[in-house]
Amino acid sequence: MSRVTIPRSATLALLAGATVLSRLPFLTPRLAHWDAVNYALGLHDFNVAAHQPHPPGSPYFILLGRAALAITGDDNSALILVSLIASAGAVIGEYALARMVFGTRAALLSALVLMTQPVFWGYGTMATSWTLLACLAIATGLACAALLRGRRSLVIPSAVLLGIASGFRLDVTVFLGPLWLFAVWRAEPDPRRRLIAIGLATGGVLVWLVPVAIDAGGLSAWSERTLALLPSTDASSAALARQLAANTAISFGTLAFTIGPALLLAAACDWRKATCWLRSSSPTRAGVFWIIWIAPAFVFLWLVDSTEPGHDLIFAGALCALATGALVQTARSRSRLVVAGGVLVAAQALVFLFAAPVLNRPLAWTADSMLLNVTAPGLRQQQASLSAALRTIRTEFDPADTLVVTVTDQDPYRFMMYYLPDYAVIRLDPRAQRVMTARDRRQGNWQPESGCLFDVGGLRHAVWVLSASSDIRLVPAGARLDSTVDTTPFQVWVEPARADSLDYLGFKLTGSCGVFSASSSPDDAPAT
């Protein structure tokens, strides 16, 4: 009896359809991420200086989002549409990558493993560019794998791909540039064609970077804003040590969670064969390929900043392919491979569907940052809390006499200034004693604290929106926690304005006004 085979095109179509359908029930009704708000604002006014979007700029992603906006008519829906398409593209690319490197048996399983990887799944339900990062990284990795297999004709197209990818996600070009150079040097013996390829890739970066840098105030200003996104090096040695400890836990935890279960299953199938495969693969060209793909981004995130799990999607495709390769090499039969693969896919799906964020437990912040904030329960919690906070402010407080207060190093500010355009929203920086104000989705420059911020005569209410994990010292004295708001992750604290001055963290919110007031018009080129 002949075995029924499914055409490859049908397999790819089924994978793409399954990817999209698995995301639809979990799509976030509102923007669910600080970066998502930046991108949404950039759809209407591209201004890197105002973090619309944040540096380095991602102009091609904004153009793609605007095209989607013409279809959907809604910022969140437009960016989610791009995320869904990128998710499907990444899964298809993963299938092609695993098929090229490990064969047909690994291709379908690798695509399913990526499809159900919880972080990748979660970001596919919201309006961010993280799934596009995965898609472009896998496309670049696939091109490099083909180059290492003698496809010299791809030297020039791969250079164009690397240059274009930078306009969507510059980190693709930065962290996968070494892999591409390695592949080009191995595939192309002609020095002239190597230089042409490097020139095309470089030109592909400069063609968007130069105008974006000029628009941001020049290369120096653009560089300063880009570097400002990195953790401060002025912190105390104790703070830097805590940051490195958190990075270590998150980075190696992510690595263990992504590939660890597959390696354990491979060892369960045949631990001798699994060990032999790992040892024999490391010194080969294939081993070098995976190391150069994963190591640059991993080391950077480990030593600098690992608090955003989306960054790990630059090498998630490589880890999923390696995980599947290990299973294929150790499973002695098709049935054993199906069982092991099914267990892996099911386990990942269960984590995404049911694992919720945790509070007040050992390593809670690490687990939440690494994974749990982007699972289905985590996203539902964030969306419900955001909606409740917005509903409370809109229904109980008049925009004309209400001040919405947020602080630095927390998420609420960007959401409040986007979803409450009629309200005066301020962002306070207690360490630097400076303040930023926003209204009508336009924010001003940072200003030094001077006099009061608002005239008490026109202000009846001050509303603080703080993260649930805030230091107790950030909670205003005498304010009440609004009981209608889910305390995770947003908290709404309310205090009526008094006749006397209202002080908070060294800021004089009301009283006899100085140079800074609610009526001040935000500057056209704000800085964040």
C-alpha cells in the first residue's frame, strides 16, 4: 500500500494557516507593549526624536504598518496584521531551514515547534515587530545556510536581503552580519564579488539610516538617542551586579527553556546517540554556523539587557531547528519521533495557554520577564488591567480638571498618553528632578522642575497610574487605591487636589505656578 504524500505547497499553506488561526483567539484588543505605542504613533507622525518609533527608527516597518493601516483603519489592528503575516512567514522559513539542514523529517516538526514556542506565539498576538525579527532572522539564516551549501548565486541577493532587513530591524543586520560574512567568504572565492556584496549590504543600511538620522537631528543626536536605550553605566556597582544577575537568569533560563526540553527528550530516546551527535556537530562547519548565528546576540543580551524576551527571537529559529535536529538524530523510528515531537509541541502549547505571571515569589520578576508576561493569561491580565484603568479615569474624572501622573522606568506613561489624549499626562523623573508633559498624543521635552506643575485653581483631581510592582515609596501619601481596577499590572491611585500645595517625590504638583503649567504647548521635537 503506497504512502500518501502531501505536496510541499499544501504543507506550507497548512502551516501558514495554522499559525494565523492559532493566534486569532488571543489577539490583544489594545496596544499591549510600550514599543507598540511607539509604532502606533509613528504610523501618523514619524519622529525618532519623539520615539515615534524609538531609535534606531525602523522606517520600513512603519511603511508596512501604514499600508496595513489603509486596510484596517485602526493602529492596533494594522500592526497586528503585520505581526500575523510575519509569524506565518517565520514558520514557513523555519520549515525550509530545517529541511535544508536536517532533512524532510525535521522540517514539519521544526515548524510546529517554532509555531508553538510560547514567546513567539505571544508576540504574534500583539502589535509589535518581534515576529518580524524572527522572520527576517530565519530568512537570513536560510540564505547563509544555502551559501554554505555552494549556492554562490545567492551572494548578491543575500546582501540585498541583509540591507533591506536593517530598515525593518537593524538588530538583524548587526547580529547576523558576522554569520553572513562567514557564509559569503566560504561560498564566494572572488574578492571582487565579496566587496560588491559588502557594498550592497552597507548601502542598504545607509539608504534609510542617513535620512532618518538627519530627521532626528543629525548622526550625533541619533546615536545618542539610540545608545540611551541601553542600561546606564553610571549606576552603582551593586546595581550593575544586580542587572548582570538578572540578565544571567533570564538569558540562560530562556536558552534552557527553548532547547532544554528537546535535548531531554532526545536523551530519553537514545542518550548515547544524542551525546555523540552533539560532540560530533560542534567542530564541523554546521556547528560553526549555529554558533555564529546564536552567540553574538546571546552574549550581548546576557551582558547588556535581557529584560525583553522578544530580542531572543533573533536566534529562536536556530534553537528550534537544533532542537528538532537532536530529536531526528536520536529517535530510532518514525513513531518515536512523532511521540517525542508531540510531547514537545503539546508542552509548549500548554505553557502558552495556561502559565500565568506570578507575584511575590522567588524569581517571580525573572520568570515574568523571560516568559510569563507574554503567555495568553499574562496578556489577558495586562489588557484587562489597562482597560480597567482607562475606564476608571474616563468615567470618574473630567479631562479639564484632572492630572494623570506617571513616573519613569514604568510602562503606564506611554499607554496613558496614547489612550487618554484629552487629559494632561505627566511623566516624572525623581532622580533627575525633571518632568515631561503630554496632551493630544504629543509630548513635550524634558523640563527641569520649576515652581508648580499645574494651577490648583483649575485642578480638582490628581490620578496616579503606577505599576503594581512599584516601590511603596512611589505611592502618594493620602491617596486611595481605586478598587475597581485590577491591581496587576496597573494601579490607579486617586487624591483630590487640596487648596494648599500638593507635593510628590520632590515635585510641587499644585500651588502658585511657575514657568511650567498644563497650558504649556508640547514642543514639536520632544525627547524621551
